[in-house]
Amino acid sequence: MLVTSPSQAAEVKTAVLRIDRVVGPPISRLDAPPADLGFAGAMLGNEDNRTTGAFTGMDYTVTTQAVAPEEAGAALDGLKAEGIGLIAVIAEGDILKELSEKAGPGVLLFNAGARDDGLRDADCLANVLHVSPSRSMLSDSIVQFLMWKKWPRILLIHGSHPEDRLLAESYRKSAAKFGAKIVEEREFVDTGGSRRTVIVAADEAGVFAPYLPYHSWDPRPIAGSAGLRPVSWHPAHEAWGATQFQRRFEKLTGRYMREEDYQAWLAMRVIGEAVTRSGKADPATVRAYALSKDFELAAFKGQKLTFRTWNGQLRQPVLLTEGRVTVSVSPQDGYLHQHSPLDTLGIDAPETACQAFGG
């Protein structure tokens, strides 16, 4: 691409649309979401894109908007009216699906929030790329670690919310996949139960899991939604240049980076990388390049990230943290795959029922 002067730079319009559902207060006030959740990460990603764009003749802009669920469709229409066709969405799966249908083929959405495996499987959406890890990627990352530690017996405690049940089912599948054994299940019980097991909490709603550590009958490891947690990002992560990345974010925002921020940053950087390499900024070209064998993205996780061509999921390592340090990173050593060890996490090509990506 020819370098142009700033006055001639082509504008690449992007947006982040966050759908906020009304929920009760978190267990801890430390978990209260900041007003710029997700938006701050996108701003940093846009800064990174603009740095490259200064040399490639592209000027990147990002619009951020937070709305209630009933306003989501109108907000999407407004962004489309502004000529924005590259949009990161932080929303639950049902809303993302509605937005995908409303957006149509002329808009490319980046899922920076929803973890539903169905959206990467039979209910996959042709105009959605997933930068957020799926539930199965997260549960697989935990069970791999437990098996590596030779802790194969699991007491599964899950909540009663629909998302908790989906997460519990994901842990059941992960246990079967890697040879762990769920010896007992309980629904929202704040006791330790079986005395020779690891306690795995499936509490996506955030209601009870933080109370589990130190409340079991005997001292037992806690994993899942409390204790050792699988995350796409954590402010304690320091390897592979992450410290410098964290400091840049903290300088920009005055706070630590959260998962939604990292996922929104990923969405912006996927766009930036695809536009830089392809020389075009239309949604169809960005999608095609992102899914091609030529795409790769450096993202402070020790290896380049790429997309799965069978369902549009971004391959990525999963960090395992206990809150202050990164304990481990999955996939674990010894888990091999014919193409990429990252494909041991989540839905692999032979397992997919996704048709929208040719699976």
C-alpha cells in the first residue's frame, strides 16, 4: 500500500457496542464493573492501529456505546447509519444472535463477550468472529491442568441460573474429554462434600463461588469460578511483554485491564492487522483475511493467535490465575494436536456442527 499524507488517509470506522443487563450487586465491591469496561481496551487497540495507520495511509476511529437490551437493535441501526461495519459486541449470547440477524452480511461483528458454545457450533453465525473464549475453552483449560496435576476426581458445584447449568455441562464434557471423573455434583451448596476431590465451581452468574475457598470440610483445591480461574486476561499476567502492555493500559485509564477490555482490544487489533495486510477495510475483506492462513496476531500470550476456519473462534491460550499471579497457562504440556495444541481447547474441527463457516 502506498503511504499517503494524513489529509489523504482513508478512515477505518469501528465501534464497540456494550449491552448492559440490570443485575444485582456483585459479591464484592471490588468486582463492580467500571463505566468504561471494554471501551478502554478498544481505545488502546485503536491507538495501536493508528500508530500503524500513520505509515499505511489508514486513519482508525472507534465509537463506543453502552445501551440496555431493549435499545440494542436501535443502537446497531445507528452505527450502521454512520457507515460503521466493523463492530465489537460485548453482550450475552441471545442478544448477540439477535444483533447478528439484524446486522446482515454487510456488517462484521466481533464477539467480545458471549461464551456460548452453541454460537461456535450448530448456531454459529457467518457474520460473527469470536475473540472471547468459549465456555468449553475455559473448562478444558481447567480440566487439563487438573489432570496434569494428577487431580482427576472432581466435586462439581453449580448454580441454578441457566448460564451456570451451561457451564456445568461444559465441565462434564471436559471431564469426559480428558479422563477426569466427576464423583459428585451439588447445586449451590456451600460445603466441601467428598474429601478426596478437587472442587470445581460452575457459577457464571457470580452468586456463590467466591465463598467456597476455606469452607470445604477438608482443605481442598477450588477451581472454576473461584480459586483457580480460567481467564482470557488478568492484570497479574507479566510474561511475553505483558507487563509493558499492562502499563500502557494503566497509564491510559488509571485502572487494571479486565477480560472485556482485553477482548475489545483483540477485536480492534484483528481489524487493524487485517486492514494493514490486505489493504482494504470493508467487512468482507477483513473477514476473509482474518480466516486465511496468512493471518496471525501477537497478543502477549507467548504465541501468535489465529482463527479457526470451521467456526470463527480465535485460538488463544487461557490463563489460569488465583487472583494475584498467573499459576499456569493452558494448553498444558503433553496435550498434543495434529495441527495446533491450542485446538485441544474448545470445539475441534471434527466435532463442529457449524455450517456457516463450511464446517
